[in-house]
Amino acid sequence: MTASTIDVHTHIISKTYIEAIKRAGVTAKQIGFPMDPWDTSQRLAEMDRYGVQAQVLSVSSPGLRFWKGKEAADLARVLNQELVELLKGYPTRFGAFGTIPLPDVDASLAEIAWCLDEAHMDGVCLMTNYDGKYLGDPAFARVMDELNRRKAVVFVHPTESVCIDQLNLGYPAPLIEYPFESTRMVVSLLDTDTITRCPHIRFIVSHGGGTLPIVTDRMAEIAPMKNHLDKAAGKELGQRFRAQIASLYYDMAISCFSPNLSAIHLTHDPARLLMGFDQPFIPAEAIGVAKGNIAAFAGFNAAQQTRIDEGTAHEILPRLAKAIQG
């Protein structure tokens, strides 16, 4: 199979991370899904089998949630250094989004500088919330402003909410909660006008935007009630919400089913969509299924399918694109 696909939503679970999880006394139940260690040869074989040219790796949830202060910052650096070494060995096959030790703002600013200036990574990975504060929270404004200054790509992965035990009905958070987490995160950006203030950040929202394709129009109509806006001001706010949501990028991980594609097709510009498969939490066979579903979907023409498959990733990830093109 010809390799062309750029997968922006895929994860690495290194032995270092697994050992840190064990030392922290974190149980399998707290994680919510298997933690199988990274195997480079296996991943490359799976990519070749399903026509994936490159994967942009990140550390998934729980991220650094079980560590604080210097311990979190030190672990972030070690994990990022491991990624950089992998990129050196396979520059055309892998990219990387750096792990950032939020909610520590000063440590995060330092790690952003290291990831982007010294390590030349492709962007950074943030979680949807940190200790219950979502990315639009004023506590993170300095981080958002710095990422905006750098015109950074920011991949945002869902994580557990602080009240997860009351919401998940006993199921692992990825099953139900993650789509809502992505939606909450975007709403927090809207609520604080962060997207307008930071127009140069290229946010990639996971899983097709979670529930955004379903609730965008609802939000645009109802949000003005929060501030008791009159009809004209409410209409302007709704239009601004729609425009900001349209300005974001969205990966298609676990979103290539017919109902998802039908909704995403109506709400998102195909030029803002990127491929993602969420390995290793989703089996490699699902890559072929997802690619086949997009190819069979009548809502995207051939040019749009190519953009989703690789074109948009080449545009917003220039380091990786240059490596691939030689």
C-alpha cells in the first residue's frame, strides 16, 4: 500500500513513562486502559501495512496528572528527550508534540522554549483541563500568549474531568467523557475569547471536535442568554462563536463512522481536518477501516480526501513535511 497518510493523533507509551506510573502508585483502574510499552519495529510495520507515511507522537492522558512541581517538569523533559531521539532515528516516519508540565506556568514556558527552540519538535500537546481548569482559564493566559507568539501547533487531548466518577457511569473516561471534554475545552476558549486573542495558535482538537458538530448551532443560539444579551448582540456573539469554531483544526481519530462523517461534513471545513487513529489504544486494523470509510464517504471529493489524508498536515507541520519530501 502506498504510504501517504500523516497521522497526527497517535501515542507513545515509553518504558520510562510506565515505570514512572508504577512508582507513583497509580493503578490500572485509575488509568482506565492498557499501558502496553512502545515497540518501534511493530509500529513501523503497522504503518507500512496500512499506508501511513508518518505519525506525530504524543503522550496521552493522564499525561503528567500524577506529578507536581519539579517532579512533573523533570518527567516532561525526559519524555520529550526520548521523543527527540526517536525522531533523529526516523525523521521521515515520526513527528512529535512535546509534553508540557501545566498547571505550572513558569515550568511550562521553559519547556515550550526547549521543545520548539532546541528540540525543534512539531508542536506541543496539552490536555483539555488541568486540575479542573480548562485551557481558556486566565491562569493559563501567559502560556496561550506565548504559544500564539510562536505560531505554535497545539494538539489538545481530552483527559478526565475533576468530577469523572460522577459522570462516567462506571465506564472508562475515553468511552463517554472524552468527546464532552473536547467540547468543554473549546467552550472555555470561546468564553474567554482566547481564540480571538491568540489567532496564530493552530489548535488541533481531538476526535472530530467531540460533540461540537452536534452542539455548535445550539451553543450559538443559547450562549447569549448567559449574559442576557439583546437580540443584535446575541446574534453577533453567535456568529463569533461559529467563526472561532471554524478556525480550529480537528483530527479524525475514532470519528470516521458514518454518523460522525455526516455531521463533520456539515460543520467543519475539510481543509481543517487531519487524519488520526489513536494508536495504541485503537488496534492497527482500525486504520484500514477508517481510511476506507473516508474514501467511501460521498461528502468529501477526491481533492478534499487528499487534504485530510496528508495535505493539511504538510501545511501546518513544515518540519515533518520537509523531512518527508527530502
